[in-house]
Amino acid sequence: MGRTYNFSAGPASLPEAVLKQAAEEMTDYQSSGMSVMEMSHRSKIFVDIAAQAEADLRELMGVSDDYHVLFLQGGATGQFAGIPMNLTQADDTIDFIETGAWSKKAIKEAKKYCNVNVAASSADSNFDHIPDQGAWQLSDNARLLHICSNETIGGVQFKNFPSSNVPIAVDMSSDILSRPVDVNNFALIYAGAQKNIGPAGLTVVIVRKDLCGNARDMTPTFLDYAQQADNDSMINTPPTYGWYLAGLVFKWIKSQGGVAAIDEHNQVKANLLYGAIENSNFYSSPVASANRSTMNVPFTLADSALDGEFVKQAEARGMFNLKGHRSVGGMRASIYNAVSLEAVQALVSFMSEFENERG
């Protein structure tokens, strides 16, 4: 069987060029006689791999020396605890903007460690939009403002980031490296790798150096940003192969022209898919047009009884992982950086045919 069109929300498609290079190097990385999976994380070979990956990520995102770049484990979920343990004390407050399932989970976790103020929420409308910043009820003394830039399940995305008088922490798990961002506007950026960076198991944290070093005594060593930075993200054995693959993905993005070029490609894909939905009497988007994600595109059929048949026929045509998240139903096409325009064109063509047959 050839390569399928994979619309999975994560773990997600990786660039085919990256997979091919990894396959070629699997048993003998650069004449070392070893796979990267087999070598010590303390070896010069791997230390060089890690250093180059960090350098390339810094270049792609414009990360200055004012920030640590950490390659950790535990996913974004681990950072839901790591952020309050590193950057707040028990009597501090974090303001949260609740825009979907993942910001909701972050709120729940943070309540274990500090005060939480939900400054705005779109829960009452099933998370179909980003609340207007003018209506946010921010605290007078918040230590941090936390947002999720792109909600993987609901498909809402910040198109413009908020201005704030307090440091901003942002979960960019599902749209990091998909569009240019000014890192200097954020105190901390974190992302699980399994969308646009690499395989599951790796987590990237970009955090201002001046905010580190005051972790609470209760903070596990592997979640302590200052200690991880002092040990080059190697307090414990890191996910070496994931780190290596992330480095290959960073090089691939550079080969495509960088993040700005990737963004242009993503806009073409998203416009094509949303156009097909908007121009249809059979498909609809549950998300407000101003906040529709370029990465995760949920849509519904006019008759949900046809959902199973839609998925079945799509799979017969080589298109997989289109079923929506179990919490919301419907369909979802995740069109991350590595998903080709050809894949989206194939999906749009199939959607039109299915509508003509069953609509």
C-alpha cells in the first residue's frame, strides 16, 4: 500500500522527505554504525544533533538568547502543571482564556497549584469562537495570562494575539511553526511535538530566562525549567529519537522557505477546504468565521446518520482519520504543515462527490 492521505490530529503526518532520511539513517547514522535510538544521549554525536536542532528552531522562530529552549517529555499536559509550579507561588493568580477542551484541561490542572481566574470563556456556545478581548475580565494582580493559540478539537484559533501587561504563556501544540509569531511577545511557549514538530513523546518549551529559577520546592526536578536548562534538557534520558526527528523537521521547514513560506502554503490549503464547506448546502462549519483554524478543520454533514458512510468511503479512497473527536462528533480534517495540497484537493473532490450522491 502506498502513502495515504493522513488527516490525523496527532500523532500526525510527518514530511515524507524526513521519513525517508530517517529510514536511510535508521541502522547507521552518518557512518557511526549505530541508530540514533541506540546511542548515548551524552555522546558527542547526539549532543551535536541536539544542539543543531535547537539552533535551527531558534532560527526558524527568531528565538533570542533571552530565552531557554528546552526539549522535554510529558506533553503539553505536563506543562499544565509545570507552568504554575515554575512561574507562580500558591497565592498567585493566573488569568485563563477558555476557548476549548485543552484550555479547559489547563485550567483544571492549574487550580491544584495556584489561584485561577477564567477571564473569558466561550463554553456557553460550545467553544465556537474566541471571546472578544474587550470583554475579558482580567485580574488586577495576575502573575500570568494563559491562552491556547489553537484548539485542536474545536478548531478555533487566535488570529491576533492579545496585548497584556502581564507575561503571556501560550499552548501552541497544534499550530507552532505553522505561521510567523513574535516570540518576544510571550513569556513562555510550549508545544507537544506530535502535530508540526515530530513524533509523540517530545515537548518543546521556550521560556524567558529571567522567569526561571524560582520553582517551588514541590516541583519535580524534571519539570524545573532552570535545572533542565542547566543540564541541556538532559536531567534524565531525553526522547532522543524524537529530538533527532524534530531536528530533521526543522531542516525540512527551512528547505521549504521557512515559516513564512509554510504559512502561505497552509493558507492555500485552509482556504480551499473552507471554501468547499462554505459553498456547500450539505457541509457546515461549527466555528465562527473569524476564528477558524488553519490547522484543524471540523465540519458536519447535513445528516449525521451519514457520518459512518462518509468515513468509510473516504478510507476506501485513501483518506484516513477524518472522524471528529469523540467529544464533539462530526468530521475533522487536520491539515498540518506536512499535509500536502494534493491531500486537501483529494478531500475536497471526494466531499463534492459524496454531496452529489447523498446530499
